[in-house]
Amino acid sequence: MVYLHKKKENEGIAMTKKKRHSAKFKFTVALEAAKEVKTLNELSSQFGIHSAQISLWKKQLLEDGDGIFAPHKKNTGQQKKLDELHRTVGELTVEKDWLKKKLHL
């Protein structure tokens, strides 16, 4: 999904695409902000990101940072569906084998 923002120019309005940043870039910026060696304005100039965005990424890093070291869990909804599909395949296999046996008698 691409968001378009209106940007005024001298003679009219031009459309620009919203920037998408990788997780690695966001982490790097947030980590620099968390170190508090440079001010938000300095980081904003350095990375070309608004200071409010840097603050948000820093907050997310500090709040959810412990999740980096937590064991990864699969999405429970997807896991339940996968388990159900495996069970169905098993039942169908047993039923197929039973029918093969009965038809050959």
C-alpha cells in the first residue's frame, strides 16, 4: 500500500510517495536516540526523519525491546488452523486406507 501526500510547489500540486523504512533502519535510528548522545534535532538532520517519528521509534524500542530476546511464538490463529488441517489430512488418510481395504475384499 502506498500513501500519497500532497506537496505544494510554486505552480501547482505534486504528489509524492510516502517513504518506507526498513526495520534495520528504524532500529538504528531508535538505538541512536536511546543512547542520547545526540539531540533529536541532530538525529533528525542526520537521518532525514522528523523528530516526532524518532521519538516514536525510540519509545517502541524501549517498551518492546525485551521481545527481541523472547522465544518467538507462531501466530496462534495460524497454528490452530494448521493443526486442524493436519488432523483433517490424517482422518482422510485413515478413511482412504479403510475404503481401499474394504473394496479389495
